[in-house]
Amino acid sequence: RDAYTVQGTLVYDFHPYKLRFTGSYEWSKLPIDGSWPSALQGYFNQKRDRLDETMTGFGNLRFTHIASTTTFYEIGLSYQNRYFHRYDPDFKDDWTKYVDSAANLAKGYTGFRGYFEGPSAYSTIRSFTFDNENAPNNTYSKNAQISTGITADITSQILKKWEMKAGGRLDLWKTRNLTVGDISSAMIFLYGKDGHTPRYPAVMNDSLEMDRRIRVAKNENGTINHYGYDVDGEKVDDGVDAARKPLFASAYFQNKLEYSDLILNFGLRYEYMNTKNKTFNNPSNPDFNADLDIIDETKLKEVAPFELVLPRISFSFPVT
């Protein structure tokens, strides 16, 4: 495993104001086919072990103002960007070439049974095989998450024994995911066993585009799970494949009262969660596209937001 992390904080204090910036960036990479049973199955093919690579960046800017001897407030802005992909070391993100015999031959891998079919595995005993040393990887995945947040908080000592806090937070997310479970079957479905018999024309209407999108992703073909990316791995920001954009918000206030040795805290918190996922208009009779053998995604609706109101009460005192 290779991993590198850079972190830093910069503070500028010009009383009664203060600015603090905190940032970090991390990159890591590691092979993932070293555990049972893939480690033994791929014993002769370790040079093609898939790699997991993750890049995460984070930044937070916080402004603090001491308004008086009893009151201060803070405003914060944050940004996070995470990208992950699991890929073949030779072709990386160009996953359609993983099983392409011509592309593999150019890199010295031989013995393919067909244009999109790698060499046969070595049979040893019943139900156990070793991958051929030239066998290609047949899966690919990537995902990404971006979040932007804003916070605001105020703290005030109203009286000597009464402190009040209030604030809120808003987080906006954008998430994408692509998992291709069977590249070989997807390529055979799209271009035929010979690699030169395309199923769809180069120029297509909306109906053919939809047909291709649905059929290549099916389990008997490419086994592709995707949102925020289309079936070819390109970013999508509108339509049924658009990136998911959940929204989370909260607000609170809290009072702290002191009386002799007793400390009493009471307040209220509000949570708002809008995942913006899709659900059926009528779960007992969902709209169905018989031609494509799928639920009609264009007829789905957004789920309702989820809300919580949380009262908070606590107290403490010394026993002796």
C-alpha cells in the first residue's frame, strides 16, 4: 500500500476577528487481489492484479468574531472531493479495452479464445482453476462524492449563570457510481463475438439510445450499475442517470443554566434529510416497460424529505 497525506492549518488572528483555514489531501493505492480465493486463483497472473486508488481533498474556512465579552459567533465553509477507482494496471480507466484481444496483443498478452474472450483457465481439480497468465481483468468500478457545507453558530453568556447557543448547518452533496460486472459480455453484446458486428448504428435516435442503455446494463450482458455516469462511464448530470444530489440541513438552540451545584441543559434540534432518491408512484402497480422488461424510470417520483424534531434535556450534579 502506498499512501501520502498532506495536512495544514493557517490562522490569521486580528482581534476581535479570526480566520482559520484547514486543508488536507490524501492519495492511496494498493493491489486488491491478494486475499482468498483470488490470491490463489490468480497465482500465475499477479502482474494484472487490480488496483484500488483513492484521492480525497478537504478544505474548511472558519470565521470567528468576538462581538463582546459575552458573545461570539462563527461561520464556516467546507468543501470535500473524493474519487475512487478500481482498475487494471495496464489499461487503467479505459475499461472497454480490458478484454480487447487486439489491445492486449499490443501489450504482449496472447492466447485469447475470441475477440473479447481471454485465454481458458488452467483446470486442476474439480471446481478449482488457476487463471491463465495472460487472462484479462473483467470488471471495473469508480465512484465520486463532492460535498459543500456551510455552518453558523452563536454563543452568548446572557446572564452569569445562563449561557445560550444556537446555530445551523447545510450540506449539499453530489454522488456518482459506476460498476461494470462483466466487460466481456458487454462488449460481445455491443459488437459481436468477432468484434466487428455492432448491434447499434453509429447515429441513433432517443429510442435506440434508451434500448442500448437498458440492454447493455442487464445482468445477462454487462451487469452495469450506474448513476451519475452513463453505461459508457461518462458523467451525466440530467435525466434518469443524473448524479444524486442529497441535501441535509439542521438547526439547534441550547440553554445551559447553573443553580448552586446543579447544571441544567435543555434545547431543541431540527434535522432535515432529503436524499432525493426515486420511488414508485404506485408501489402495488408500478409502471412497467414490457419491451425493455424494466420498471419505467421516467414515471418514478422523488421520495418525501424526512424531518426530525429532537428535544434535548440533561442535567448533572455532584453526588458528594
